[in-house]
Amino acid sequence: MYKKFLDLGKQPLANKFLTKAEISKKEDFYNLSIGFNKKHNLVSILKTISSKKMFNDKYPYRSSMSVTIKNYFYELSKKIIKEFNPSCFLEIGSNDGTLIKNFDKKKSICVEPCKNHAKITTKLGYKTYPKYWNFSLAKKIKKENRKIDLIYSANTISHIHDLKSVFKSAEYVLSKNGILIIEDPSLLECLKVGSYDQFYNEHIYVFSLLSISKLVRKQNMEVYNIEILNTHGGSIRYYIKKKVNKNIRIKKSVLFQLKKEKIYGLDKFKTYQLFGKKIYNSKKKLRKIFINLKKQNKKIISYGATAKSCTVFNYCNLGKNLIDYVVDTTPEKIGKYTPGTHIKIKKYKKNSLDNVDYAFLSAWNFKDEIFNKEKKYIKKGIKFITHTPNPRII
């Protein structure tokens, strides 16, 4: 049973960027409320949307568009090969192949439901299943391939409603000593920095170690190690093994993180109630910043057409009257309009910040990459607006 602690209002599909023709038509909106389930220590959106509406053959997010993510996945691939050297590697949610292209094609398998991305990995020469990850697909993969040594998934498990099926399927295809590695945004960091934009219709869950531990235990698996990451505003990488594998011991990192999460109160509803109040105040402060700047006739753009910013724009009612336009590098988004708020998305160019007074840091989780890229404009005096950990100008 979930108890609601945050209401982010009516929200459109976060990655449904609109053409000029589409903005004049009726757009679908959905209630985006967030709740906490004490029994399972799970935080989830309360109304889910059909996966087929969100993940289709026109899905716009491409991990290869970020230099930070490309470098991150390259280093991660070296780490996985060095530490595990899997004879058969499976990636759930392979997107456009940014990670898996660093692995041997003969030893690797992709699972990617968005057909536009599945075509990319297929062309790269990887065996690709353009399907949703579930037990039916797991049985097919096990029948057609030898047992998997290692499964990896980044920022995908939180998109799948049926978590029982996720972990049951992983346990089924893994070899006895096989390892499941998943990474997703950290609930603890989300609450600490006030990143309510981690919640949008694709992100059904935001996990903690408390919740993941309970989920995998039911499928005869256990978390034996974790790593705290800086990616996506703070994430956790979970290393999971089968219980029958007695060769690996539980590391101190797991016990330490569990203790941290309990001290912070991730197992108590009151913690989430306080977070909900904090976010409501954050909304008022952010709107005030934009309104005051526009009264001074300042030119404000948004840096990045992100799914996260869809939540912020629609919750805080930041529309065309407050944001002049958005800049982005993703071809699938350029020339379109933001969901719900219908702000024009322009192609990012080296001179995109000319004559701009302020830029909203919608891709705040790539702040270091952005600030390094825009050093020239920062020296000239351009300012950035952010909503995390609290609304301010930097």
C-alpha cells in the first residue's frame, strides 16, 4: 500500500517532444503523484502509463550524445572486462550501444525495446532482442544462448513496472556464479538534493539499497557490494549474486549504506512528507527567480531538452513567457517543442549563448561538462539558474 507524499500535478509524456503541427492538437496529461510503500521500502509514482506509449520506435534519448556518458561507459567496460571477463554478457536497455560497443560482439547480447535504438546495435553487429525485458524473453534467451555470466543495466530497471519479473528473469538466465549489476538514481541523494525531477512518467521507481535488497531476496539473490556514483545527480551501482554462490562474501559497503539509509529515515513515511513540503517551497522560489528576471527583460534559455526538465517546467509552470527557447544537441529533438509547455528547441551551436543573460541548467547532472564547455561565456558574465539543491542563480 502506497501513501502519497508528493503531487507534481498534471504531466505530459516526458520524452514526447512535439512537432509544430502537434502543438495545436490535444496533448495527453497524466497525474504525477509519488508514494511510499513501507512494507517494501519502495518509492514509486502512483499512476503508471503503458510502456508502449513511452518506449517506441521514435524514442529520442541517446546516451551517445553526452561526452560524459560516453567516457563513463568506456571506463566502465574496461572495469567489467578486467574484474569479470564475462564469456557471455547481456545488457538490458542497451540504447544506442554506447556501452556494449566496447564488448566483443560474439560474446554480447542486447535487449532494447525501442526499435530505433535496437536497429543501431543490430547494425553494429550485436545480437539484439528488440523486446521488453520479462520472463518470456528470458526463457527465449536461455534457450537460444549459453547461460549468461553477467547482466548489466543502467537506468532501465526503474522504468519497468513488474519488478518481480525483472529479478526472476535475471536469476533464471544467469549461470550459478553469474552476476547482475544494475545502477539507478539513488533515493537518498534525491531526497538530500531535492531532485524531484528524478520523478517523471518513465521513472516509475527511485531505488534505495533497502528496497533493492528486499526485491532481490525474494528471487534467491542478494546484494553483495555497492558503489556510490556521481552519475545522474547521484546513483548507486548494485552488485547482485545468487544465494547459492557461497564464493562471494557480503562487503562492508552494503552494511554501511544500509545503516546510512536508516539513519536518514528512508524507512519512515515522515521523511517523505518533509521532502514533499520542501519541494513545494522550491517550486515557489524557482518561479519567483524567473518572474523577477523577466521583469528586468532578461533573456533566459534552457540548456538541454531533458526529460527531467519536463517535470520542472510543468510543475513550476515555466512556459514560453519565462523561457525564450531551449538548446540541445540531440537530432531527434531539434526543431520540436517541449512537452506540455511548448517551448521551441533549437540546435546547440558554439555561439548559442551569445546575447543570453541566463541559462536554466536543465541538465544539471552534467553541470561540470557544461561549465567546462562554456568557460568563455561564464567569464563574460552569463549566469545559470538551478533548482538543486535549492533554487538559486550561480
